[in-house]
Amino acid sequence: MVSHAIANTPAKRRELSADERGEIIGHFKDGQSQRKIAEQMNIPKSTMGDVIKKYKKEGLVVLPKRSGRPKEFTDRTKRAM
């Protein structure tokens, strides 16, 4: 029985794909509850709430690209080398 409980737990710390986010928004627009969508897609309710909140506030389905780590050398530094 223990393995069954583990199989139903969502993967930890995995970013949702654009398709998954779109599916969440689609279900939300169709009027499904956040709880039902979370159970159906096997993701945490808090994640569900974050996706929907971002959509309501900014209209974003896909997150913008993150800035990432700054470049170690600027173009000016490269030319000086």
C-alpha cells in the first residue's frame, strides 16, 4: 500500500511546461474549480493558485524568460583582452 501512496504524489520542484500552464488556464476558463484541476493534473493546489493568479493579474500563460546569471565578460572587456 505504501508504494500506491508514493505513486500519487506529484514530482517535487519541477517547473510546469507551457502546455501544462495552458491546460490549467483552459480548465479554469471552462469553470472548473482549482481543487478539481489540481487533483486531475496531480499538481499542488498552491501551484495551481499561482498559475491562475499570474494569469488574472498579467494575462500570462507562459512565463517570460528569466535573466539568468550575468555574463562574466562584457563586450568591452572582451575587446580589451
